[in-house]
Amino acid sequence: MPGEPIVEDLAGVRAQLDGACDRLVMASANTLDACAEDLGSAVRQLADWQPRLRAHAGNAAALEAAWRVRRTFLRAQSLLQSAADFHNNWTRVRGAMSGGYTPTGEPVPVRHTGRVFLQA
């Protein structure tokens, strides 16, 4: 039943994950930090609710809500993977631009001695 607390709790987690996905689409340093907090909170809540979720195994509304959370979580995972791939590809381009290529044709690896983030 839609009015059940577990269904409402799952809908709240899904809304939190949806917000993280929306921010991941327009990724910046600030939005990625906020996403990390939202994703961590969602994972903690789901872990805390694990015993309650098992008790609703035969509940069609709870199962549907759980599947919606799963789909949204998988979307967030895909967006995070895309962001990581983007970053890794730019690192390879930066290596090629700044250091050229190795004898095997690979871009020179970029050495990260530290990171500095300045914002005006």
C-alpha cells in the first residue's frame, strides 16, 4: 500500500538518489561533493533498513518501491562511471599533450603530486 512507512521511506531514498543523478549530469566539484554525501546517506539508510525490508518480502508495493530505488541507484552508478571515464580520458589526453607518448604508443602517464582547487 502506498501509505506504508517502508514504501514512503524507499520513495525518500529514491528522491535523494534522483537528486544526486540530476547533479551528476551537470558535474562540478561542488555537485560531486554533494552527490557523495547523498549517495553515502542513501546507502547507510538502506543498510539500516535491511531487516525491515526482508519483513516486506511479499508486499507488492514495497517490492515495486525497492525496484525503483534499484533502478535509480543503477542510473547513479552509470553516471558516476561516465564521470570517471571522462576524467580518465582527459588525464590520458593531458599526458599526451604534456609528455608525449611512450615507445609503445601510450600517452605518458600523468604524475599527480597533489591537487589544489581554487575558486574565486
